[in-house]
Amino acid sequence: MIWTMTRNEMNATLATLTNDYCLDIKDPLWSAIRLNKDLMGVYHTPQVQQLHLIKQLGPAYLVYPGAVHTRLCHSLGVYHLAKNIITSLLSRGKGEILSPEGIKDFLCAALLHDVGHFPYAHSLKELPLRDHEALGASLINDDNELHQALLAGGFHPDRICAIIDLKRKTDDKEIQYYRTLLSGSLDPDKLDYLTRDAYFTGVPYGTQDYDYIISHLTITEEGKSALLYQAESSLEQVLFSKYQMYQAVYWHEKVRCATAMIRKPLARMLSNGTLKPEQLYSLDDYSFYYLALQNKDELYNLIDVTFNRLLPCRFEQSFDKNGLVEKKASDITKREKVESAIFTLLQQNHPQLLSDQIIIDIPEPISFEANIPLVLSDGSTVSFADHDQLFKDDVKSRFISTLRKTRIFAPEYISEHEINEALKHV
């Protein structure tokens, strides 16, 4: 490890984080979120402000009407928790690997970590689209107003890009540490979205003991984010919360239906070239809906979703990799062929049926792994997975099996019996 900060430098950086970060933005979760003038300049750029126009939870508001919080609210929360983590590390003398310049860039990266987001980005991962981290890094370098705001504030855009986009190669140990902190098992991203999403949906599952977690985060000799063993149960609580939020919110049947209804026509349009990926990257929720209005014949599903006209579930079973539907529709290309075959069979008796009204939804794999090291009382480290007595493989498997449901959505006039009969002939 390359040690860079002395205790005096840590104290000076702490004073800066206290005295210079005095511009308040009010937040319902964290009360006052404090930025300095340099970050405030970045915050007010159009690319960052556009995140105000993208709902954090996409169509979850159809089930939980309060879930209209935005990507920008979440980004501010991630920045706030990241700042608290750095403050905690420095106050405990655990910041030797850090540098004042690196800390400043890391806090900006936390604020900008979602700047590349477009509507439903997380739900469209099966499609041939760039991930939002890579898009965010491109924006930081290519958008003149954002890039100039970063330079004017004394930030290093290339370093910020390297922290956000994990696919960029770097040998910088400080950047590698910030990556493990911003995108790990106990990162400020997860701590904010679990708590924020629970707050705005009105469910009691996502709340974390974030102060205790933050006060027990540390840095290993290898320069990785780690957790003191006393807070092991707090990580268990995070994993429990993740499970409960997926069950109640993220993978709620109607939320799955809405995202699947949107994904299907977009996949077809991207495949046949009537829609280019670049047309999606710059959109917010409002311009996404306008795109649907311009393409009503292709994107009528999106309009139906907007007005909560969701298709009912006509087939459901626990995910089985050897199941009939799962084997025949294992990827999005095969899925479209099976959906088309079911549509052809059903349209014989239901001529009013539209092709995009037969939708198979197979949730992607989900993990309850936690790869953060635990620091034991003697100073040695052990992986959480090896040390924890609760989240063993059988428990994680049961969690996954109760969450992953293969479903087929179709109009109400299509019976479950008809779906089952059609499946026998595809």
C-alpha cells in the first residue's frame, strides 16, 4: 500500500469537509446535505439536473403512488453518505491511503455515479445497450458544460470516470479503493436506495442502521473497503432488507409486468433498426413518453403502462432452469420466438389480440453474496461469506427461489387454460 496522508493532513481535510461544505440542500431522509461551491457548480449543470426527470423506481409508482422520488434525490443521498464515510475514516485515523485531491474527486463521483442513467436502464440490461456507468463516464468527458464545471471546480474528470466506470483499467490504488467503497456490499449507493425506496413506497423493510455501519467501515492493508466484525449483523440486515425490498417492491408482480411490457417492443425496435440505442440514452421519463406518442403503433405498451393499464398474469411458476418455459425462452431472442408462437395460436380464437400483449417474464439471476472482508479482533481479515453463520448457501438459495417467478402476461380475456394449452404446442 502507498501511504499518502499524515494525521495532520487528515485533520486538515476533516476541517475542510466541515467548514467548506456549508451549502445546504434539504432532503427528507438525511435532512441537510451539504455541498461546497465547487460541487454546487457541478450540481447545477443540465446533465445533472436532468436526473430530476427520471424516477428512481421506474413504474413502481403504479403500485406505490409515493414512489416518485428521482435519480437526483438518490444521487445526493449517495454523495451525503459517501461524505459521512470519508469523515468517519479520517476522524479515526484510517485515511492513510487517501489524498485530499482524491477525496474531492471521490465525492464528486458519488454525486455523478448515476449521471448516465436513462429511463428503465436497470430493466433493459438484456438489450444491446451500454451500461449507465460507461454512459456516465462518456458524458463527463464529452458534455462540454459538465466537463467545464468539473475543471472550474478543481476536479479531475479522468479520475472521476475511473471511479464510476469499473471497466476502465487502472493501477491507482486509491481509485481501486474508491471503487470498492462506491460499488461494494456495503456501499453508500445501497444504503441510500434501500432506505430511500422504503421511505417513498411506505414499506418498513429498507431502513438500515447506517450510522453504526459507517462508524465500522475501515480500510484493509491491501487498500480495500472492509467492515469491523462487530457490525457483521448490520450487513446481515442489509441483505435481509434487499430480499424484502425485492419481494415487496422491485420484483412485485405488477412492477415486473410493467417493465416487461416496456422491454418487449424496445427489444424488437432495436433489433430491426427502427430505434437506435443513442435515441434512448439522452431521454428522461417525459421525453421517453413523447417517444411512445410518436411511435404509437410500436410502443402502445408504454402508453398503457403510463396509465396503469397492465396485463394480468396468466401463468406463474417458481423459476426452474429445466422448466419448459425457461429452457425454450432462456434469452430474449428465444423468448420473442416463443411469445410469437403463443400469439399465433391464441389469435385464432382472439383476433383482437395484439402481438405485444403476450409477454414472458423471466427474472434475471440475483445474488445475495457479500464480498466485503471482515476485520477480526486480532486484526486479521476473513470474508463475510466464510465467517457469517446465517447467510449460508441454503439460505441464499431459498431467498432466490422465493423471488424468481416465471410469468406470462396476457389480456384478461385470455384464460390460464389457454396459455397452458398453447405452451404444449410451442
